[in-house]
Amino acid sequence: MTDILIIGGGIAGLSVGAALAPHASVTLLEAEDALAYHASGRSMALYEANYGSDTTTALARASGDFFIRDTDYLSPRGLMVIAKQGEEDAFARDAIKMNLQSITIDEALAKVPILNRKVVTNAAFQPDAWDIDTDRLMQDHARTIRANGGRIVCKASATKIRFEGRWIVSTQTEDFEVDLIVNAAGAWVDEVTKLAGVAPLGFIPCRRSVARVPAPGGHDTAPWPMFFGVNEGWYAKPDAGSLCISPADEHPTTPHDAWADDMVLAQGISDYQDVVTEEVTRVQSNWAGLRTFSPDRHLVIGHAPDNSAFFWLAGQGGYGFFTSPAASKLAADLILGRASELDKSTITRLSPNRFSS
Ligand SMILES: Cc1cc2nc3c(=O)[nH]c(=O)nc-3n(C[C@H](O)[C@H](O)[C@H](O)COP(=O)(O)OP(=O)(O)OC[C@H]3O[C@@H](n4cnc5c(N)ncnc54)[C@H](O)[C@@H]3O)c2cc1C
């Protein structure tokens, strides 16, 4: 059996690990004390098949079978965009891009009763957006890896990587000799690549901040849809009895343990506040995570052109969960030499080869 080492214990590493473990000898390394400490523990956990570039929506649609037909990781959420006077053009563009149907202000208020009818001039909605039970999804992937004889090692940062016909990957405590490395290190993918002597591709980690506020006006937020300002200027999503508000920031940075910027959060809360009747008086908690994009914002899935024993699974941006079933399946198909169900053009456009000509 091929010995495969996956670097990264977020949704990317765990999902590909679960797809590979029945067919190969899999070890997954995670630098932190626990899995999903970085981006994968900080997401909004939404499945929405119309969000992102065309290759992202292709992966999202291909993931739909797993999520919608074959499993119970999803629960209904719905998605609504609202606009103020002067935002009509942006609203019309969003409605087309996100496949939304216009609804009346009364209908919008029935969904989110705190909207300010003196300010909100347009609203549009679509029901095909779901909450993903991300914790359970990742725990199940970890269980699948272990049940198939795979190993998951936390507190194990790959710090030295040498290629001598096989890879020798060193952590603080142990060396691993393997045939193939899968680079699923999130914001650190280029750092891992440099350690391995493979050409980095120029990934850009971008900070996104979130504030959790108490349920506005004591409402039960559970049935509310996720609601957005135009151009994804900000958004709000019910979460465990509270409301999470994000300024939808996309601040380019370097790989690190991200934290929210107070001024950016305040601006997002102020933009949200403009369209609702209930004042935000308290922030319960806040956090930020890194959404990491490739230079052309498409995911990167494939063997490195400069070393076929090195495999990229990177650049999940803000789409890592809802693309993970199809992205991990494609990665496993390419690694195991199986035919993929995805169309050839999508596979080519996701391949790292696109950066080498
Ligand atoms: C605020 C926010 C909202 C989001 N909302 C959504 C959403 O609604 N839906 C959605 O699908 N996606 C969403 N995302 C995006 C999603 O969270 C990411 O795309 C996804 O989590 C990326 O997963 P990953 O496994 O690639 O990265 P990570 O979860 O960051 O995992 C990479 C891991 O690699 C480890 N690592 C790095 N270097 C090494 C090394 N040398 N050795 C060992 N381990 C190493 C890190 O410690 C890290 O744990 C959101 C992201 C944010 C920040």
C-alpha cells in the first residue's frame, strides 16, 4: 500500500484522509493540539451552491449529492439579500448571481422581524442554503481514517521535509517516511511547499472577522435565514440562539493564528445596524479566521508539476466545507489513478499545472 502523509488537520486534510484511508496507508499530521483549530473551526458552516467562482460552484454542485441526498449533515437555513435606497444595481446583480427571487418587504420582515421597513427597500431570498454540521462532519472523517488503520497525530508540525526517492518528514518527535505528501495545510500551504523544495504558488491568506451578539430583541433567531447586505458588504447568521455578524472583510495577511480587528468589526456591526431596529448593545465573543486563496481564486487540486510525489489540496478560500465532498473525492481519484466524475475542463482548471506555463 502507498504510504501517504497528509499535512493539515482541517476539513481539507480530514476529508481527503477519509477518502484515501480505505485504499492506502494514511497518516495525518496536525501542528496544533487539536484538529480544526484554524479556519475549519471558525467558519460560518454554510452550504450554498451559487457562491464563488465557476469551478467552486461546480465542486459545490458535485458535493450536493453527498450533502443533500446521501447524508444528514445539513439543516435548512435559507439566504436573503437586502438593500437600501441607492443600492438597486448591486441588489439586481446579487439576485442574478445568487439565484435569488425578489420578495416583498412584508415577506422579508416575516423572515427577519427586526428589519427596519423605513430603510430596507428591496429583498430577495432563496431557500437552497443549508447549515452544515461541520463538527460532526470532521469527527466522522477522523473516525473513518482511524477505522481504516490510519493515524492522526496532533502536536506534530512538519518542520523538515527531504526527498530521497521517498519523503522523509520530520516533526518535533518523530520522522515519517512516505511515498506521497498531500499538502492540506490551509494558510500554510506555501510554507509547507517551501520546506519540501517544491515551487510555491503564491497563496494569499485573507482575514475574515465575526462578532457574536445576543439574540436581537430576545427573538428566537433559529428560523431566520442568513442575511446579507449587497455586494456581500456584511452578513448575519443565526447561531446557537445568538446572531453572528461579519463585516465580510477580506484582509490579505500572512499565515498566523488570526484574531478580529476591532475597527473592522465595528464597521460591520454599524452596517448591519443601519437596516435593523434592534441596537447591538453587547458583543458576546469575536474571532477571525483565514480564508486562503490561490492567485486566480480557484482551488488547487493535483500533483505538483515539479514533483509528482507532492499533491496540492489548497486554496479553499471561503468554500472549504461545502466543496469538501467533491474536492476530496477528486483528490483521492487523482492520487489512486481512478477516473473522476467531474468534467475534464473543471479538473484542468483546478490543476496546479495551470500556473506552470
Ligand atoms: C469567518 C469564516 C467563515 C467561513 N464560512 C464558510 C462557510 O460558510 N462555508 C464554507 O464552506 N467555508 C467557509 N469558510 C471557509 C472554510 O472555513 C475554509 O475554506 C476551510 O476551513 C479551510 O480548511 P483547510 O483544512 O484547508 O484549512 P485549516 O482548517 O486552516 O487547516 C489547515 C491545518 O494545517 C495545519 N498545519 C499548517 N502547517 C502545518 C505543518 N507544517 N504541519 C502540520 N500541520 C500544519 C494548521 O495548523 C491547520 O490546522 C469560512 C472561513 C472563515 C474564516
